Amino acid sequence: MACDIVVLGGTGDLALRKLLPALYYLHRDGYLHAGTRILAAARAKHAAESYRRLVQRHVSQHVALGDFDSETWDAFAERIDYLSLDVSQRVEFPRLAQALGKVRGRVRVFYLATFPNLFAATAKHLASVGLVDEQARIVLEKPLGESLKTATQINDQIGAVFDESRVFRIDHYLGKEAVQNLLALRFGNALLEPLWRNAHIDHVQISVLETVGVENRGGYYDQAGAMRDMVQNHLLQLLCLVAMEAPVHFEPEAVRNEKLKILEALRPITGMDVQDRTVRGQYAAGERAGEQLPAYYFEKSVDHDSNTETFVALKAEIDNWRWAGVPFYLRTGKCLAQRKSEIVIQFKAVPHRLFSQNGGDPARNRLVIRLQPDESISLALMAKSPGRGMALQEVELDLNFAKAFKRRRWDAYERLLLDVIEGDATLFMRRDEIEAAWRWVDPIIQGWQDCYRSPKRYAAGSWGPDAADSLLERQGHCWFDEN
């Protein structure tokens, strides 16, 4: 269907590095209707042609080598227009309405690639000039609020303008191919479902680790920290997909209902539990591959006395029949030894040790779902080692998506943008999910504040603070990368 895609914040990093390259691919591969228009708006002064040149530079850099060609670009560029607009100023929105024109029944997607504190006012301004009708959709980037109270306020203000069915709260992790395959793995195969429960699973690890520091986001990050920036959204959403029950139908409300049940079943972490079940860290100066890395408090726009955490590890527990007694270990951090996002399902040992085993540990199976940098799924099985006797050795069955599927893998934003255009909210967060996540996270943040303890230091380029290892060692476990 023909639609208008309006990117508010069109000169920002998100728009230029992610959104417009994703739209280029959707155009190239024939997913955008011939009548679809793209209008970018931002405060920067650009003529339409100079903005197209800016987009061309970024698209050519951020699509795969060989995927950019001048003929495709020329056709794509004809869709793009630009409007200099300050979204904080109500008086500027009549010009946006004029640029879009009055076309009844046309789908309009308003993508707010702006600061979250502008979300509510922008929605109100759009409505004030008649741009919000039954075909208008609004896309909100995380983080949505900084607490349950502020998230509820934003949701109330957005909800006063847009019906919940037309609000798309985006978490790009849910658009990743490996995350989609997690659902296929669980609910499309009879092999794993009988084992996907506390009788067979020992524990689960969910890690989102980054090698970079805060880069140019110091001002934002110093107010948010790793808990608000990553745990409240990305990690809890991944936990939901691992732990949720099968929905009756694969449709938006059914899927989101099951995710909400998991968030509501999370055992609260309050009081002294905050000290026993969570770890906060902040990177100090360090070294990686001979490169000297600065401490967090020396980063641009960061307070030199900052107690903001750049690392979080915690032990979560789900109080329901399927998962009672199974710890879910979550961790995320910046300036670490390796960049990776992965989910590790550690199965229990066999009940009776029949064979000898290299390394001496009891036989265990492990499923690893890697989200980045390389999307893959691997299953560690025990097999007989070549030679005499019945000594066992771990071997991996590996599904590498790049090898298994020769087609180009979609970027998460391609899939999510197309879902918004088509009105499919399955991979987007509903209001009650956001608020349930904050309801669980808020007491942890409050507990840290009540303890008056600074984050534990860890060297930049390391795996994080030693306390994160101790969190697992107390249960006889260890992080998968340190086995």
C-alpha cells in the first residue's frame, strides 16, 4: 500500500545509519509501493537536494558492499524530501501538514527518531494540525521513560492522541533473525518443547556485551545507565521470548499476552536481595590489543564523579510451574573484552554417569543462540572420542544462518519498518509490557540508591567486575565465555 513515512529527527545517527539504509533495501527489493513517500524533518537547514546527497553518503556506507548502485539510488532518491522543522515548536507543524497534503485514507507512519522527552509534545502537535487519523501510526524508540512513573506519563500522553493499536514501541532486538528463529526453534519443532522446562534445564544466560564505550552518548548515558538503557528493554524482552508459553495463535495480542505473563511472574528483587542478586560495574582505564582505553568518567559529557553503572549482572527468577528453580542470569556492559549478544540454555547433566569423559565434568548439553556479531544456533552434544574406549567429548551441531540460507539476511529495521507499514504489531512492545518491566526494574534501582554504594570498577577491555563471576559461582555456575 502507498504510505507516507515521516522521519522526525531525520539528520540524526539513527535515521542516517539505520532507518534510511533499511528503507533503501525495502525499495530495492520491491517492498515499498510506487506511491510511497519519505519525508525527513529536523532542525538542520537543508535543501531537499543537499539532504539527498547527505543520505546518499550514509546509505552507500551502511549497505553491504555491492548492494549500492546508482540506478537504484536515483529511483529511491525520488521518494525522499526534506523539511527543516523544530519538533518542539507547535507553530512549525502547519508546514508539515502542508508538505504532506490532505489525502484521506493514506497510511502515515511518524517515526520519532528524537529524544524521548519530545514524544508526547510531538504527538500532540501532530494532532493539532489534523495529521492523526485512523491510518496514522507512531513509532517510538526506547528508552520510554526513566521509571514506571515517567513511562506511564508518556504512555498516557501518547494514548490521548493515538489509539494503542497504532502505537509501535520499537526494540530492534526483536527484529533480529536469530530472535525470530528462537520462536521457530521453540514452537516449530517437537524435539525441544518437552525439554524446555525446569526438569531438564539447569540455568539460562542472556548476555549483551559491547566493546565500545559510551562514545558520543555520554550526556544521555550518564542519566540512564546500563539498567535503563539495556536491561529494562532488550534483555527483558529476550528473557520473555525464551520463557513464554506458546500463544494460541501467532498474532500480535496473543504473543504479547504471553510475554506479559512472564514479566508479571518475575520474582521481585528488593531490599537486601539487591545486594545478593545484582552487580553494578563501571569501567576504569584499561587496555585491549595494545590500545589504551579511558575510564568512563573521562568520557565526553560524563560527570567526573559519576556513579552511573556501565555494567549490570543479575539473577532473575520466574515464579511459575515451567521455570520454578531455574536461574536466569542477565548481563550487559560496555568496554568489555568481546562484542556479542547470545542466549545460552544450559541443560542438566545426565542422571547417571555411564561413560568417562575428557575433562572430568559430567555430560551436559548446551544450546547457544547467537544474535551478534554472527547469527547462529549451536547445540553442544556429547560424542565418543575417536580411539579405544568410550571416552566422551563435546561436539557442536551448528546452524550458521549465512551458510544455511544463501539469501541476504535482513537488517532488523527492515523487518520492523515493513511491519509498521503493514500494521503488524507482533514484534513491538505493548504499553502494559513496558510498565510491567519498569515495575520490576524500579525497585532494583531504588535498592542501589538506598545502599549508597558506588559501582564496582572493572578494567576496560576485561569481562567485567569479579563480582559478576561470584554471582554465578555461588550457584556452581560460570559464564559461558569463561568456561
